[in-house]
Amino acid sequence: MPDVRVILGSKSDLAHCEAALEVLKDFGVEYDFHISSAHRKPEQTTRLAKDAEQKGVKVIIACAGMAAHLPGVIASHTILPVIGVPIASGALGGIDALYSIVQMPPGVPVACVGVNVSKNAGLLAVQILAISNPELREKYREYKESLAR
């Protein structure tokens, strides 16, 4: 059963989100992976948000560029933490995606990492999971110590 659900708005976002997948693999975190646009496949996207909790998912990572509505749409349909990854694309180089993700209305929070910094989304998901998983907490502690070295 996956602890993390990773959703990309477009297949073209995959190269920018591979670092998050690598982090999850490195920490031994089970995840599932989907490509589902908030605009082109709204019903599928809604279903992925709504059924995540019953599937055992604890955190959702949503990667999207340009208007980047994906993380917010997902957050509107779930109580699970959602981490948005803005992807640099289009004329504004990811700033539009960043603003779309961080400027959520009160009551619908979405955590946001830097433009194209999906590695931090993976690490934030691990930190969230580590709150209730002592083994994962120790792995993360060791990771942080390795950064200091």
C-alpha cells in the first residue's frame, strides 16, 4: 500500500519530478504514480484525490507547470497534506506555477517547494511520514547528519 501518491500534470513534467521519486525509493517509501491534468482530465484528478486516503496514502506530491492548478485542485478534494512542485515551463519560467501553488485561499493549504526542486518535495514527504514512523525518522536523521559531513 503506498504512503505517498505522486501526480504529474503532464508527461513532460517527469524529468523535473524524478528527483522526488528517487528520494522516496532511497528511503524505502512506497508510492504510486499517476499523470493526470487538472484541466484535461478533471474527473480522474478528482478521483485520485478523493480515493487516496482509503488507499492508505498519507501524503500527495503534485507537480505542475504554467497555471499549476493541479496541487490546489487535489487539496480541495482531500484532507491529506499536499506538496506542490512548480515546474518551469512556458513564458514565465515557472514563476506562474510557483504563484499558483503558494497563493492558495485560506482554508485550502498546499505546501510548496522551489521551482523544479522536486527533491525537496520527496524529502518533505519523508519528514511528514517520519512523525509516526520511528524507523523512517532514524533514516532521515542519518540523512541530515550526512549532509553536515
